[in-house]
Amino acid sequence: MAKIVGGVTTSHIPAIGNAIAKELFEDPYWKPFFDGYPAVREWLDQVKPDVAIVVYNDHGLNFFLDKMPTFSVGAAFEYTNKDEGWGLQPLPPYEGDPELSWHLIESLVADEFDICSCQEMAVDHGFTVPMSLLWPDRSKMTVKTIPVAVNTVQHPLPSPARCFKLGQAIGRAVESYGKDKKVVVLGTGGLSHQLDGERAGFINKEFDLMCLEKIVDEPEALARYSIHDLVRLAGAQGAELILWLIMRGALGEKVSKVHSNYHIPISNTGAGLLVLESA
Ligand code: DHB
Ligand code: FE
């Protein structure tokens, strides 16, 4: 039977992709951020997941404002990235697991989540930057991927409560898959940030640290916020916290914290990192 072994949440800022390309790991600005990641990679080496379900938001590469599905699941053999204008290097395609994707899609629709299935899907920095942080050596990367894209760009956005329930439905879907697969769920983006408008540069450290704590044992407390609460407390793009809630919902009731890190600012963002293991 398939099993969710744990979850990782991480920032996905494009500047991280450029810092990786320039190998700025020891640079004083970047070091406190990159120093959070070896522990995550050690954990991944131990648990050896077969598949990563990557919950992220597309920022305009695959979906644009004219067509913006709320929840989308990839069902492709492979996923490519494209030049988004951030100066990020093109990367080799990521291998998919279409059989598990279709199981996920069928199970989610049966569970009353009317998601958009995507047999072609370009993946942007929300997907590629976390993958580069967690699996830096592509020649050794064996994990297959299933992108789950969530609208955090064009309002109305799905509520935190709805996202938490989607995560729970993803958890049920994986558990009902008959093949032996170890699955890790990534929630990418966050924590607080606002990229535009009068509050550009807004970061709320207190709120971020509260989220890092509550998401472990009291995720329902975070799921009670409205989207407008999140925008007020965490900034317009801080609403990406809903992606973390999907990851947390998928892990089931009891989890243990393996590792966390928090550093501000990285670019315009409170960069939070968390590794949770399923009970
Ligand atoms: C930044 C953060 C994001 O979440 C994003 O998608 C793009 C840029 C930033 O802080 O620069
Ligand atoms: Fe983002």
C-alpha cells in the first residue's frame, strides 16, 4: 500500500534558484538560509520517498489570469519549466507518475473536489526551486513528481479550511493506492510576504513563528483564518500559507517535527522551513 512518509514546507523564491546557480551557499546573506537544508536532505536520504506530491502555486507560467483553475493536478509523464523572466536557468524535465496522478484525480473527484486534470503542465519557480533545494543533484534524483497547483494569485482564493480538507482528501487518496509507494508531500511558498503596493516588503515575523509552531499540532487553528485575515496578517503573497495547510492536511492527525528553520529576509520574504514525519 502507498504511504505518506512525511511533509516538507519551504520557500520557493526565484532568487534562491539564482543563488543556487551561483553557488552562494557560504555568502553571508544566504548562509543562514541554505544552512537549514542539509538536515532536510539527510531526512530524505533516510526515508527515500518514491514520489513527491508538490503543492505549489503557478505564478502565471502555466495558468494566467484569463483561465485560473482553483485546484489542478498534473497527470503527465514529465513536467518542464520555462523561462519566466527571473533569470532562472532551464532545468531538465521532472519525471511524473501518471498512474498515481490518475488515482489521485479519480479519488479527489469522488471525494467532491472538482479539480482540473492536466496532461500537460509547465512548472514554475514555485515547483522547481523547492525541488532544487531538496534534490540538488539531478543525476542522483530518483523521486517522481506530481504537481498540485493551487490558485493563490487571482481572487477569490480557496479558503484555508478548504485547503486543509483538500490535504486530508489527498491523504485518503494516497492511502487507497494499492502499490507500495512512499510519498512525501511538499508545501511550497510563504511565509509572510507582500511583493507589491503600499505594503511591499511587509514581513510579520511574529505571525510566521506562530504558524511554524501551530501547523505541527494545531493546524485547525490556522485553517480557521479567512483569506482576508491571511492577506492582512501575512501580506498579499503570504496567502501562500494555504499550500502549507494542504501539506499538513495530507499527513493525518499526529505528526512529529523533525526539523525547522526560519530566516528573514530572503528577498522580500520570511523564509520558513519545516520537516514533519507522519506518525
Ligand atoms: C518572491 C516571493 C515569492 O513567493 C515569489 O513567488 C516570487 C518572489 C520574493 O520574495 O522575491
Ligand atoms: Fe510565490
